[in-house]
Amino acid sequence: MQSVVKALYLSGYRMRLTFEDGATRDVDLEAHLQGEVFLPLRNLRRFRRFRVDPDLDTVVWENGADLSPDFLYEEGIPVQEQSRRSKARRGRARKPRSGRPAKPAPSRTSTAAAIR
């Protein structure tokens, strides 16, 4: 059984959840807010007021609504793959636009010191 240890509001009905096993997943709950206990959460102000209940190991709302952590895990989209791509992009050197080698960075030596 999964356990939610951290929850962060993203936008709309989306949240980013971190699970006890270290997995981070983004889940969009808009389509799942049906039934008497979940209908009030269609109001975004109410939806955003969630917290992680350490006794239930999942996300809960003020009105008593909660969702199974296993359901949240299955519905969520892993964030790790997205993070790896971002890190890879940041680590790459930029190619010059014209196809020519990039010019070296200007020297930090002042012009006056260079003349002496």
C-alpha cells in the first residue's frame, strides 16, 4: 500500500504528490470529483485546502473527503522522467546559432591594465 508524504497544489484540480517510496507524481482529479462528498471540491477554493493526514497516509479535505493513496499513485503521472529531461537540457552546451564556433568570453582584465 502506498503512503502520501507530501502534497503540493499545482493548478486547476492538479496536485503533485510525493509517496513514501520516493516517487513523485502529478495527478489531475477533475474527472474524479463526483458524488456527494466530492462535489463541494469542484469549488477551487475548497479544493486547494487539502492536507496530508499522517494517520490516513493520504490527502484529505476539510469536509472529510479523502482518496486512497493507491488510487492517487495509479492515477498520477510520474514526474521523474520530466525532471530528467529538464536536467539534461540544462547540462547541454548551447550551439552557436550561425554554425560557427562561439567567440570566447571577453577577458575580465580591464583595457587599461592590458595596455601596460
